[in-house]
Amino acid sequence: MNNPCGLYIHIPFCSGKCPYCSFFSKTAGSTETENYVSQLIKLIQYYSGVYSGKLFDTIYIGGGTPSIIGTEKLCRIVEKSMECFNIIKSPEITVEMNPTSAQRIDFKKLAKSGVNRISLGVQSSDEQELKLLGRKHSCSDVRKSVELMHSAGIYNISFDLMIGISRQTEKSMLSSIDFCIENGARHISAYILKIEEGTPYQKIYRTLNLPDEDTQADLYSLMCGYLESKGYMQYEISNFSQKGFESRHNLKYWRCDEYLGLGASAHSMMDKKRFFFPDDMQSFYNNITVSDGIGASAEEYVMLGLRLSEGIFFDDYKKFFSYSFPEAALNTAAKYQKYGLVRISDKGISLTKSGFLVSNSIIADILNYI
């Protein structure tokens, strides 16, 4: 728990709601975005005092679509965070964007404020797939956005992709991966589409003609092998990167490091306590947070750690909890090792690529003995 913390800033605004998205987001005009950023600045000042003894090494501005609030507001958030929090000399500073609003960003100003990483919501390079996903950008928009980033000296770009979507084929999926690589992706996050409760997609689920679980598994396996052949190592179930370009911020979540989340619906885990801002703007403006219990428990450590390709190291586990990894849990994991789903050594335990496909059931079984 002595590792530096991460700072997460949530911008809930979007130009419209994608039919598969269940995250808290809303449309807003310039007055509301200005009010929101002003409140964020106040909270940055307040919480930097609360956690004045903590060191931070990452800032992640997510959403929503942070890029729609514009360059000036993004720079204000980053610069105030750098001014108020105790942040290392060379932090990783990420901003999420979509390919349309990104074209209105002055990346040179953004880079000057300290931003050095962009997460770009591409999802697919197939125009028909983009249309079915409700995305408003084109491949041309992606290329233009990346050119602007590169011209400002920002080359650490992560591309989001979605697999298992309607009408997707092996060919179209590989084409989307190639598109990301050709446009300089250092990091690729690839998520299997899940139908979330309360989304428009849930209402029309039966008409979507989505691939079945076996087909999704085949696409996932093909994707993992293909990305590895192109030099993108899988370091987490859904995340791949060139060497040295793993998301330092997101690794904090999986390693149970501390992180502070500011903004409507933002979650935190500080001093082994979880709390969050509810999914409503009024709570945010009144700085009302809700306690969410104890964080960094043994169960949580194992559940999140086994999402990583490196898995869990026994020495780290013992340092974290002052006792050894439970033998009963190890014996349970050994059952899956026989089938090539789990890897156990004298140093630690991890899931194999095949194990990732059925990770939920394996991890749930192991957790019974933690």
C-alpha cells in the first residue's frame, strides 16, 4: 500500500448516449460544463489537503467524453491537479477522447499542461459495425485525430476496440486491429460486448444477431494470438501493449493500489476505504460521497490480481496481508492447472490465456478459500 496513488477525474458529458453504454453520462451546454469544472477545481483543492501526505504518479481524466469540454477546461483541470497534489516529476497523464471531438482539441496546449497519453474510443474500423454501435465517427476522423496528437509530440496512444459485436467477422476484427496498429497504437484495450441492464441494446437484444459465447471465445483467442504476433503483449484480460506502454494508472486498480476519484459517479479507494460520488450531479456539487466499505481485502486482491497475466506473487501477497496465500485456495487452483487453465509456480499463480476465457468461474471457485 506504499505505492504512489492515482488520481481519477470523471467528466460525465457526452454528445449522445451509445446504445451499449451503461455508464453515468449526460449532455450539457457550456454553462453546465463550466460549473462542473469550477466544482472540480474546488474539490481538487479540498482533497489535496485531505491527502497531503500521499504521493501521486498518475492522472486519468475519463468519462463520458472529456474531450467535448475543450482544451482550456482540460488544461485547467490538469494544471490545478499538478499544482495542488503531491505528484512525481514525470507522471502518466491520460485523457479519454472520441475521434470527432478530439479534432477540436489543441494538443500542443494539452501537451504543455502535462498530458502525455490519450485513450481513443475507436471500437471498430468497419463503417457498418460503427453504425450498429451508434458511433458517429469515421476512420478518417481517427486518422486526423492521431495526426494532431503526433504533431504535438503525443505518441502514447491507446485505442479502444470492441469484439463480439453484431455482424463482426474474424476478417473485420483483424482489420480493426491492423487499423489501430497502422495508426500508431502503443496500447490496445479490447472488450467483449456485454449487454448491460437498462441500455437500449438490452431492449433490442434479440434482434442484434450477436455471436454466441463459443464464437466470442474464438474471436478472443484469435485476437490475443494476433496481437502478440504484432508485438502487443497481453498484460491483463482485456489489455495489450507494446513493451513499456502498459497503463500505469489502470494497473493500480488491478494491484489494489490507492486511487482517488473526483467527479459525479467517480469511485475511490484510499486508506483501505472505498467511497464514491453517486450518479447524480447534485451530490457532486454538494461534495457528498457514499462509503462503500473496506477496500483491498484478500478476496479483492485475488479477484483483481488474477485478471493480470502476471497473476499474483506469493511474496507480494504475504507482504500485503502478513500471512501466506491460503493452501486450500492453492489446492483449488491446482485442479484447473491440470486442464491448462491455471499456472502455478513457486513464485505465484496466474491464469493462462485459456483460463482467461473462463476466468469468472475459476476466480469465484478460488475465492471460496481465501
